[in-house]
Amino acid sequence: MNDNLAPILLVEDRPSDADLTKRAFARSRLLNPIELARDGEEAIAYIDRWEAGEEVPIFILLDLKLPKFSGLEVLRRLKHHPKYSKIPVIVLTTSAEDSDIEEAYRLGCNSYIVKPVEFNKFMEIAVQIEVYWCALNTAAR
Amino acid sequence: MMVVISDRETPLVRTSHIPDSRFETFQSILRLRGLLPLLLWVIGLAILFSPASLHAQSSDRTHRILVLYWDNKDFPGNVKFDESFKAVLQQSPNSRNLEYYPEYMETTRFPGKRQDFLHDYLRQKYEGRSIDVVVATADIPLNFLLQYRADLFPNSPIVFLATTSRGKETLSAGPGITGIIHQSTYRETLELALKLHPNTKQLFVISGSPERDKRYETAARRELSEFTSKVEIIYLTDLPLNELISRTASLPSNSIALYVWQQSVNEQGKLLETFEVLARIAPTASVPIYGMGTGNLGQGIVGGYLQGPDTNGAKLAEITLRILSGTHPQDIGVEGAPKVPMFDWRQLQRWGISEENLPPGSFIGFRVLTFWHQYKWYIAGILTLSLLQTLFIVVLLVERSRRRRARRALAQLNAELEERIATRTAALNNKTRELETFAYSVAHDLKAPLRGIDGYSRLLLEDYFEQLDEEGRSFLKTIHTSTEEMAQLIDDLLEYSRLERRELKSDRIELASLVDTVVEQTRREGSEEQVNFVININGESIVGDANAIHQALRNYVDNAVKFSRKVSAPRIEISSTETPKSVVLSVRDNGVGFDMQYHDRIFNIFQRLNSIEDYPGTGVGLAIVRKSMERMGGRAWAESELGRGATFYLEIPKSLEGEFSG
């Protein structure tokens, strides 16, 4: 892990999913540290931590189906925040429902990716995310 | 003083001298057939002397009737007698052979004269002229006739009207005499009046003569003695005209009056006859007045059992005719003079007396034909019709308002029903949505652990490849395949449920480009197979949900590819035909086909005809097709023959139908 690299915030309640996601990114040579929020409440609590001086992530991977606050609620709070709404949010979820997709974009998500069941496919996605959001994309400072 | 000489000897009808036609006919028969058999002659005699012929013979002769009146010709009683007597004669079948000779004794005009002169006059007048019946209209003529009978009319029967006191005398006067005897009708009349006025408390008896002799009061007291217990009888006797008028105008209620006989002198000093006096008092009388003389009927009395010259004249004429037709006077019993219940219709109306209460056989005179009486049936008819019409209108109005009420109630009920349906539908929709949300959550939740299974089995295979033997590796592959299947199944189920839930759009779709897209996708994904696609699409365009139609066609084509994989030269033909309301899209393959008995079942969810090993699939694809077609108001079906390929059809309506809406 490289301390100079900005972290990535993963919001995921299932430990296996969180673990597999971390592994997939590790295998695709993503070096940034991955911080984990295991429910909506924890995710929102990060806003205070950033205020307190913790490093702001370069992007957030957000599951929609979460205990306590739902992913959409987290998304709404983030995107309504005057300071942190600029953080890119990539929704990474099992749901392919039109309603979820529409709502997520309405609330201001930057990307919506349906989580595949197959690990191989997920690996491909992880590579694409890394390439796009860490190398190609220029985020607001 | 005026002398009126009566010479009314003229017969009612002059005798005609036409011979009896029957007799003449008979004679002519005799003349024509001089040699008629004796039998015919006997028959002829029999006819000639039969009673009918005798009657004909006797009626052929002229009959003379002499009526002797006691007063002058113009005396009202005589006039009435004369009229009714002649009226009865005229009604007789032999009236033309009757000669009527009225004679007037005029004893009141010539009170002192001896009757010898009259006797001489009559004897000379009727010498050589036989009289068949002599009629005496009162006691005085009867006495005269009885006195001079032998000299004047020795063989003539006498028919008389006499007072009671004269009865026995006359009857014993010898054969050939009969007649009627005057009897008073006080009792009958009063009984009748009391019946018509049952609440009567007082009876006022009106009588009087210029001589003030109380003759009539005396007679009335005698006749009415039996009624004194029933009513109080007050006699208004010999009152001057003015006083009588004022008294009768103020008689108490619950009383009636009986008018007996009253002569009075009027304001100019002229003697008023009894009926004239009645005519003066009746109009202002406060109670109904009953009487006993026919002369008073029409002058103001309600009625009563009436007697008078008219009824008597008619009766004596009847008796006369009987005698003339051959009845012996001795065989005709002496009877009381007729008493007829007679009434004045106007007085019945005035005092509100119903005709139904009158005795049977009553005569009602002076009917006034009012407009109502003349036209009452027309009026009643019109009124009935109007009433019926009104009734009809009322019925119609009631019916109309009932209908209105019913319609309002119906409308209200409809509104309630609609509201209830809306509520239920909303509840049902809620339930459905809940169920769908549940299915959707379950499907998603099922996928999450699958990811773990697949992810870790994959990691195991990759990171621990060396530690695993061949069998262990194959197990992991099976885990991977099963996970894939499971994931596909969940995806298909999600798709199926999403189709149920999602709102369909109305897009304009060009069939040709849709088919091209689907074929292109299929080719790209199934690269290892070389399927020959034949496309026969005309330039049809339809309106529908592009996603749903795309998905349906995609499923058909995938299916066709899958089931023609094992054929040497797979060929898939996509065609379209147009009907007036829809476009039918068909996907035909030359694959394994299916047994037609399953043609409908294959569209059911999870329905498979082949083993999953030979033809992998979840069994949801065709169910999705049918569902989406149903939602769009279209149809999905298939035709096939085992081993000879299959054709799958989509019928898509051209315009918006069914559940499908913009």
C-alpha cells in the first residue's frame, strides 16, 4: 500500500463482497488504500471525519442495498454536501432496476455499474474502473 | 153577461163510409166462383159470425156519448175533464166511430132556474138520435139524469162520478148504472208527506172560502183526526190573502203544509180560484206544501195523492169504452175515484226530495230539462274521459318521477360501485406491488451469495491450482457452471417480474431495422455457429414498447439458434405479414421442432421439452415473450412438427390496445 495515494471508499455491507472487491482491485494492480464503510450510517459518518482532517477519497464505490441508511440516501447526502458533492460516486450494485438507475442518476451519481455474479466479469470491471477513474478521469480538487 | 151557446155535437172523427174490406173480398170470391162447395159457405158463415167479426160489425156503427157537466163549459174542472175524457176516447181503436156530445147544466150561472127547461131542451135536441152512454160528471148531473132518465135516455147506460154520500143511492137507481165515487185522500197524502219528511213536528192546513164557513177545516179535522198524536196540526183557515202569504213565508222548520182548498179576493177585488191562491203563496212558502187536487199540481204543491177532473175524466172514459165494447154496466163494479201519487218535479228539486223515495207508480210532472238533464250523459261521458285522461297523466307523471328516482338511485349506486372498485383496485395494486417488490428483493438477495460462491471458487481454482487434483478442479468448474445457471435463472425471473411491473412505452418501431439489430447481436454473440439468416420484412412500422418487442424477438431468435444448432445447415427465416389491425412477425427455423401437443405449454414459465444438458436454458424466455405480447394486446404462438423445425409468431397490434398505453 502506498501512503501517498488517496484512498477509495467502499460502502458495502456484505463482508464477502467487500473482500472480493478488495481482492479484485488488488489483482488489477490498484494500489490506492480501500477504506470500508459497512452501512449507510458509517458512510455518512465519513463526512465528519473528512471535516476533521482525514483524507478525502478519490472516488466512492457505493452499494445501494445497505442497512440503516440506504445507498440512495447516502448518495443524496453526499451530493447535497457543499464541499464533498464533487467526489465521484460509482454505484456498484446488484440491482438493474430502471427505478434504481434513474433515481441514482437523479441524485447525482457519476457512474452506475451492475455487479455481475461471475468473478471473472467482476475482475474486468475492476480493471475498467481503475483505468477510468484513477488514470483517465480528472476529478475536481 | 155573456151567453155562450155550445153546439159541440161534432163527432171526433167523421164516420167513413168505406165498406168493410174483408166482407167485400168475401163477396167478390162468391161472385167469381158461383159453384163453391157447401163447406166453403159454412166456413164463410163461421168467419162472419165469429166474435171478431161481430166486434167489427158493432164497431162499424156510430156510438154516441153524451157527457153532462154541471157547470159551464169554461169552468176549469170541466175543461180538464173534457180534455182527458176525449184523450182516452181518441186512443181507442174505434175512435173514428165515436161521437161526443158535451152538455153543460150551468147551474152556477143560472142558480134559480128550474131544470125542466134543460130537460125539454135535451129531449128536443136528441129526439130520434139514440145515445149509447150518458156520463154524469158530478152529483148534480147525476141527480138530473136519474130524475129524467126514463123520459130522456130510457135505454142508455149511465156512467157517473159521485161523492161518497151519493154512492148507495146511485147504485140502487137501477140497472145500467155504474161509475166511480169520490173519496178524499187526506190520509194517503199526509202519510206520504210524513214519510218524505220524517222529522215533521207541525202540520199547517190551509183552507178557506169567501163565505168563511170553515167547511174545509171541518172536513180536514175529521179526516186528519188520527194524525193528531203524530204531529201538531195548525189550521190556517179563512185568512186574507196577504196574511196567508206572510204566514206561509215564515212557517217554522220541521213543518209542512197541506193545501186543501182556498178561494180569496185579490187586491183588485177579483175572486181568485184555489189554484190561483196557491200560486200566490207557494213561491214564498218556507215549507213544502202538499195537496190533493190535480188542479194544484204545477201551481206550487210538491204533490200528493191527487184527484181531479182529469183523472176522473180518463177513468169514466175507460168505463164508457168498456160498455161500448159490450160489457154490461152491472158487471162493472162501482170503484173509488182514482188517487194517483203525482208530483211536481220542480218542487221535488226545491225541497231536495229524492225521486227514489216516492211511491211506486208515481207520476212526476213539470220536469225542467236543464242543460244538465238534457246533456248529462254527454257531460258525464266527457267528464269521465277527462278524468281518465287526468288519471292517465297522473299515472304517467308518477311513473316518470319514479323513473327519475330510480335513475338517480342507480347513478348513486354506480358511483358507489365505481368508488368501491377503485378502492379495491388500488388495494390490489398495492398488494401486487408489494409482492413484486418482495420478488425483486428476493431475487437480488439470492444473487449476492452466488457472487461469493463464484468468486471464492474462482479464487480457489486460481490461487490453489497446484494443490488441487483433476477431480477437485472439475468440481470447481461444476460449481462455476451451476452458479452461472443460477444467476441466469435469477436474471430471467427478474426480467419476467420487471415486465409485469414496468410501464410500457409507445415507440414507433421500424420492423426492418429492429430485425437487423437482433440478427446482428445474435451473430456477434453466437460466433461459432454459421446460421443462415433469411429476412423477409416489408416496410412495416408499428407502435409499441421497443424494449419489449426487441426482447421478444431476441428470445425467439435465440431459441431458433439454440434448437437448430445440431442441424447441418441451420437456417432461420424472419418474415412479416400485415393484417388490417396488426403485423405478424414469424421466426422460422429448420431445427428439431416440437410435438404440437405442447404448442401452448412451451409458453408457460419453467416449461421445458428438452433436457437441460442438450439445450440449456431456464425455461423463462418464451413465458417472457407471451407476457409482453399480452401486455401489448398482441399474441404469441408457435407451430411445429417434430424434427422439421418450428415457426414462432408474434402478432403486434398496429395501434395502442390492451393494457399498453402511452
